[in-house]
Amino acid sequence: MKALVLTGTVGSLLLSSLTGLDAPPAETGGTLLAARRAAAEPVRFGSCPAAEKLPPHVRCGTVLVPLDYADPDGRQIPLTVSRVKASGPAADRQGALVFNPGGPGASSTYFPLVAELPAWKRISAAYDLVGYAPRGVARSAPVSCQDPADRATGPTPAPTQPSEVFKRERTARAKTYAQGCATRTGTALRHYHSLNNARDLEVLRAALGEPRLTYMGASYGTYFGALYATLFPHRVRRMVFDAPVHPAPSRIWYVNNLDQSRAFERRWADFRTWVAKHHKVYGLGATAQEVQESYEKVRAELAAKPAGGRVGPGQLHGAMLQAGYHDGFWPLRATALARYLKGDPKPLIAQAAPGEEVTELTGNGAAVYTAVECNDAPWPEDFAVWDRDNTRLATVAPFETWDNVWANLPCAYWKAPRQKPLDVRTGPGVLPPVLILAAERDAATPYAGALELQRRLAGAALVTERNAGTHGIGGGTNACVNGYLENYLLTGAVPGTSVRDASVPNTPEMTPVRRASCAPHPEPDPVSLERRSELPPSDLPGQGVTARLVAGPSPSR
């Protein structure tokens, strides 16, 4: 098949109209060609590979995408795709709903399983539920940065005020990791970035036989979903952005990480306040400060003698960080701390010690996370800048600041070419109405990102879960949020009343925005660990589809 070649003024005008860009890059033509090929050779679904660990009713296939969209006839890489077909009458089918849970580095091949959950029954009757592993993830041309034997599995330190010696050690480790990405992944490394994830989504749409895309992205999945909306607005049918990343180019990704560390401090305080409220159950302190003191006591003891020889301060912090993402973890983590201080380390070891499978998943997840974020945008290349900014930030937000630095520091020593972040933006009438979901106290993607995304996607509606902080709220236990989500996906109607955004200067061209809000889901009950172990994962309170699909201590945004 010959490549589609568009030249001259006519070709430029056509590509500009298709992508919304003033000057189409070489990759645009490659995307058009790859999508046309995918439409001609759609995904062939069959039994899922054993490695996916999916039940027989979930079917799997692959879609080929160019490694480099500027060279669409060059190397092709396979993306693993999973699907459960719509359960309702064929006449009521609305197409395929594609989901991405974020990361970067997370797979959604488990997404079709939500068809069995009550909150998804009507949606799964109308839509094929489609998950996939993005480029670099799992079996989709996996990225590797480190030999598995070299991965630290514990116990590890996690100082909130690192010494100069510790900083030098972590800086050396970051340089080694960045070099490992380049060595183990080779010249392909430069092609793992968010713009290509958006282009892959366009090829997947075509391979599914869908004239327009219906998509739900959570966390990082909202960012490349927003890139898709900017690049291919004519291909959008419906889009849901759950827990949005702040899309401003100047914040991708260094500034967003500073904001994230600041927000985790607030969410960590929320957890400690809840634990203090239930002092009679846990005995960890009647105030948030007393709970902090109990936590510091556990940290100190683990530094001196790791629990089970595997759980040190680093593993403790990773377990507690999950409580910052989802309050369904709060009773588990509080019980583990309480039991440890009473001489029983078993619950903490069970929750914090990484197993072999988790280590393998996080090894690949961390590699993809690093590749995408480092490739996406410029980063400070002098550690002195990181040291200055984060030393200052850690004085008011010590919980996550330095761990966030170490997770991202390889980007300071990245050798692959960096992308220029796209200015996410669509004008009035360019994009169909889209739906944004956000929790007011989300730490991983602070609420300001939802407000900014709404400003940039004209016609978008925002639903806020007030005074709540679970990361990813769609399809969870908040019936109000789920009602808005279901109604939008089934009818295309966006909720809310029109209000003027007071944070935007009052200019003549400013138009009202649509917003609605929901009361928070109930706080978790302070039940015992014994009873907690009897509950299925889907009963964890306040957890949306993102929480159910992204498990383990991966560096998910």
C-alpha cells in the first residue's frame, strides 16, 4: 500500500483543518496513514494470552502502530487490546468505550471486567468496553531501564530531610537509571511520549471500526486524552476526563510535580485527622499531630530494624502514599500502624512488602513513567535547581516532596530529545461537549487542573465531588457522580448550570461554563483488619474505576 502523501498548499490546509494545528508536523501524515491502514485491517479478537490473567469472556487482540509516526512505513509495534462486547440489544449499541487509567505506565486491559459492577451495567449494555496497554507497557513493546536483579525491593530509607551524602547517592542512581533507559531501550526510547500516545489512540479508534472516539481517561490518561482532543477534535464523539492533569505547557511536568507534593501534604493531613477521630479504635492519637508522632515512631523503628527484613521506611511510605490516593486504604493502613506499635508487624508486612509480581509490574511501570515524562518536556538539568525548589517545599510539605524528586530525577540527566508540550486548547464549537470529573481534595492531580482543563476545552462541563480526595471518582460509590457519568455516556448531555468563571478576567469574549457538584461519598468506617480482609476489593469506599484497576505502588500520577 502506498503512503498517503499530501503536498503543497492544499495538503497543508487539509492537514491543518484535520488537526487544528497551524503547521502540521511530519507525524500528522503518518498518523492519517496508520489510521487508514488500521481501519482496513481491524483488530481481530480472540482468546487472551495467559499473561493477561483475564477470564474467557474477555477477548484480546493487537493493533499495530508506527514506532515513529514520521516514518509510518518503518518499525511497527503491537499494542495489546482487550474487549467485552456490549451486553444490550444490537440496536442499542453506541460503539466502543476506550479507557486509560493513567500512569504513565498503567494498562487498562482489565477494564472490561467493570461490566459486572452495578455502576457500569447500563453503560456496558450500550458500549463495548475496551482496555489496552499503551506503548511501552507490559506486552506492548515494553520499555526497560533496569535489570530486574538491580531493582531495590527493600528495605530502603525515605528521609524527609535528606543529607548531602544521601542526595549525592540518589543523584548517582538517577544518572545510572537514565543511562539504563537509553542502553536497554535504544534509539526507540525517544518515541515513547504523550503525543505518540494520543496518535496511538487515533489508530486504535480506526482499528475498532469507530468513526469517532468515545473515551474515558483518568489521571495521566486525561492529559493525552486532551492532546487527542486538540489534535483530532473532528474524531471526538464523547470524552470523560476523570481526575485531570493540569494541561498548561509550562507545568508539564516539573511544576506539576511540585504542586502534587504540596497537595499530598494536605491529603496526608486528612488521613491523620480521620485516624485521630477514631482514636478509640486505633489508639494512634487523638489529634493529627499525635498520629504524626505515632507514624514517626514506626518510621524510626523500621529504620533501625526493618519489619520481616523487607519493610523499611521506604516501603512504609509507599504504603501510606496509597492512602493519599484512595481513602479506602485508610482503615487498612491505620490498623497496620496500630498493630505494629502493639508488637504485631504482620499486617504492615502484608501491606507494604512488595511481592515478586508487584516488583515486575512496577519495574516496567516506572520505566514507562520515566520515559514518557522525561521525553514530554524540558526539565531542569542542574540538580541545584531541584535542590533549591524542593528544600524550600519540604519545609511545608515533607511527606512526599523528596520521594517525588527521586522518582523524577532521571529526567535531569536524560539524553533523548525532548518534545515541546502542545498547547491544549479548543475553541467554541470545535469539540463536542466533554465531561470533567474531579474531587476537590485530590492530591495526585490537584483540583486546579480540572478548572484549567475546563477553561481550555470550550463547552466542557465540570462535576466536582466536594470535600473529597479520592483520585479517580467515575464509577465509584458516589451515586451522584455516577449518575452524571452514566447520563453523559448514554445521551451526550452535559450536566450543570452555567456560571461565570471568576478566576478568568472578565473579557468580552468570555462565555459561561457549566458546573455541577456532588456531596462527598461517606468516609470509610474504622473497621478492624479482620473484617476488612473479608471485604472484596470493589467494596473499598469511594474508589472509582481508576482505583480498582491501578493497584500497587507504581508511580501513577
